[in-house]
Amino acid sequence: QVQLVESGGDLVQPGGSLRLSCAASGGSISIYVMGWYHQAPGKQRELVAQITRSGITTYADSVKGRFTISRDNAKNTVYLQMNSLKPEDTAVYYCNAQTTSRAYWGQGTQVTVSS
């Protein structure tokens, strides 16, 4: 079973940047599609960005051009580079690892964008 631990969340001003990390243990992420989701208070969890095993990426329209997902299979880690942050990006960000038959989640890291 894969364990996922997110880090890098913080309070940042609008226009600022953050880099989230998701470190995996208990298995190799190379076999998983990896993703970042966020959940704002009172809202459903939504997909932010996803990267396939071959490195193909997809993004929510709201973050295209601002966020970049990447994976380092050797370090068993996935990253989310977040630039030009907006107040509406405020949420708990969760890391996800999935195949067709299973999915794993981290505990989340809080990102707050406020002046």
C-alpha cells in the first residue's frame, strides 16, 4: 500500500508562488497516474492537475498557464509548482495516486492566498 505525504503549503500573497511536494513510500509511483486535487471549504474536491506514467499532463482550466505538475520517479515524488497565485486558489491540496483498480490519498496541505 502506498503512503503519500504532502508538504509545501503555506500562506502566500496574491501573485506569489509555492511548490508542493508529495513524497510516496511503500511502493513506486512509477506505476501510478499521479494527481493533485484541491478542496475549498464547503466545496467538493476537484482535480487540479494530473500526470500519467508517461508524463502526459492535464490541468483544470482555472490553473492552466499558472501551475505545473511534474514527477520524479527516482525520488518517488510528485510536485506542483504554483505561480501567480490567486485568492481563489485557497484550499487544502491533496496528492492522489491511482490505477484502474485502486487509489490512494495523502492527508493534504493547506494553501492560503491572502494579503
